[in-house]
Amino acid sequence: MSDPDPATTDASPEQEEEAEEEERLTVREQIRVMFPTLALAFMLLAATSVAGIGGVVATGLGGEPIDRPEGFAFSIDAEGNDTAILIQHPDGVVPSEDRVVVVDEAGTKVAWNDLRTDVGEARITGRSALACPTQGATYRVVFEGRAADHTVGAYEVDAPVPASVVERCEAAN
């Protein structure tokens, strides 16, 4: 004869039915039990989505590519009473010109559009916030990208600028 299984002999059939009845949950009770888990899952999904969108915006991924202008040419225009530094772009139109600024030695920035005199051409005369052109002064053309600024052209004035022109320029400012 075999020994009866102790797990089945401990509870009577009536007790087993009562235990099964207690274990059955209504739909409402099942939802209440699962709600915290579902809420946590949706919260994590929302947080992940917000982090992903924030990352794309912060890095600039997915946006339109921005062309960085290159190859600026500098020259001095000493015609007339003013001496000006002429900046030209070889392609005529400056790509992404709304992101291009000209910076003097003091760090003063002026937008390309404020200095522009013609398509692909700008003049530094000292009438803007930039310093008056003098011998030895340095000017940079800077492209302000999404992540960092890039110097795309630099020029040091190597030609002598008459003192009278510099004095008139400084007096006008």
C-alpha cells in the first residue's frame, strides 16, 4: 500500500472549495491589483519618450543640415575718406548667413547682415559696433553652429591706415 499524499489529506474538499472561491478575483479587483504595474509602465514609457525628444532637440539631430561658409577673402578699400575692410565670399551668397557674425579683437560681435553691402560682401568701416580698422587689428568671421562656434575666416590688417582716418573714425563713434 502506498502512503497517502500529505498535501491532499490536510484539507477537506469543503476547505478546498472555499480556498478556490477566495482566490478568484472579480475583474474590478484584478484591475486594482494590476493598476500600479500598468501606471509604472506608462510612466517609464512617457519618461523615455521625453528624454528621447529632448536628446534629439539638444543635439540637433533630425534638423535641416546647416552649411558652414568657407573661403572668405579680405582686402582693404582705401578709396575716399574712409578706410574699410572688405570681406567677400567667393560663391556670392553666404550659406546660412543668419548664423554668421564678424568679431573684432575686443570680442564685439556684429551680424553679417548688419555689415552686408552687397550679396556675399560686407564692409567694416568703424560705423558699426566693431572697432575702427587700424594696422594690426584682427577681425574674424565666425559661424555660430548648433553645438559650437567656428572661425571660418580671419584677417589681420597689415597695410598702414593713416592716423587721420583712424581719428575721424574714432571721433564718429
